[in-house]
Amino acid sequence: MSKRSPRQFTDPLDFVPTPPEVVISLIGCLSPGTRFHEPCAGDGALAQALGEAGMVCTGMSDIEPRAPGIERRAVAQLDPTARLAITNPPWARDLLVPVIHDMLAIFDTFWLLQPLDHLANLWMDPFRPYHVHVRMIGRVRWLPSSKHKGFENYAWILYQRWPRDRPITSRSTPGV
């Protein structure tokens, strides 16, 4: 989970429940009634928190749903009912890069919750033209039982396909 402490999570798909306070930090960037799809829904916590804040979730999906009402579907298989996606994707590069590529092919706009250090890595270079806003949220307490917040800083990163005719680069990941 962190470069400064032992890995706290061992899920092979990088599933980590999204704490409500992390979702609340995004509310100010959204208009009331914003319609969105949640493509890495996990247990549905993120969509639930946004729904409680007045946003409208048009669908939830995940390759391994962890709650009822979440469709079993990979991002590449989506035919979304909303042009906006908001999600907490897997953070491991080998899982995240294909998700970003697929989301760029499907959604016009999407918010991803990511470790802030991702922005400083060369493997993110192909995606920089699509970054339009970064909403810093600082350190996050991922485990409710934890006595302290984590060791990493996080941010909501807004991606937008612009201009629409810009080719999306191949799914290969450049070297670090």
C-alpha cells in the first residue's frame, strides 16, 4: 500500500474500500444531480456516498463485484448510460494503465482517485494530455481501525478526452 510501510492490503485486484471522507472531498467539483457511472465499484461505497450527496449513479460495475447490484463487467466491456465516470481504480500500474486506456475509449470525462505520486511517474506521460484538473485530498485513513492516516497523499484526477480526435496511444506502458 505504501512505499514507506509494509503493504497493508493483499487483494490481487487492488480492492480497497473507499472511505466516505474521500468521496466528500470531490463533492465541491460536481454539480448537484451529476449523473455518473462507477466502473470499478468494488463494494459500492463510493457510489453510495455520492448518491447520499445528491449525485445520480446510472450504473455500477466491477470485474469482481463485492456487493449486490453491481454488474460483473470489465471497463472495456462497458456501454455506459452516463458520459461521466467516477471511480477508485486499482492503483498498481499493471492494473491501472489498461483501465485508463479503456476509460479514455468509453467516457468523455472521468475522475480517478489515485496516489498523488502517480503524477510524477514517467509511465503516466501518455495520459498527461488528458489531465484537466487535480483535486488534492492529502493523506487518507483507509482502514477505519487505524490510529493514523496513511503515508501517501492522494488526489482526484479529472481526465477528459480533448480534443476528441486525439488518438489514444497504445496500451503498452513506457518504461519507468
